[in-house]
Amino acid sequence: MAKGKSRIHRPLLSGDTRATMDCLRALGVSLDEGSEEGSGEGSETIDVDSPGITGWKKPDAPLNAGN
């Protein structure tokens, strides 16, 4: 995962996606769900701010990817 900020437009927010997001948060990645102003329904976004893979922290507990 790249270091820095990215925005994901119209992500599929399924159980697998949310489990992956939880794992990334446990590693120190910031993920903020929102919506694009004035874009109407179905215009969700996720803002990602990552320290990069070399900046990830050790999780406090085992990661659960839901599998």
C-alpha cells in the first residue's frame, strides 16, 4: 500500500470489504467513509491515509479478515 492519501469512489461496502478495512485500521491506516457533496445517492467515498507498508504498526490482536 502506498504512503499518502487516496480517495476511493463508490466502493463496494460488503462484509469482506469492511473486514479488510478493519484489518487496515488495526495496522494504523486511517479510513474515513463519507459521500461526495451534490453527487446524489450511491456516491460513497472512502478517504485513505496510510503511512505506507513500512510504517504500519503491529496490531494489538490477531487480524480477522472474516474468513
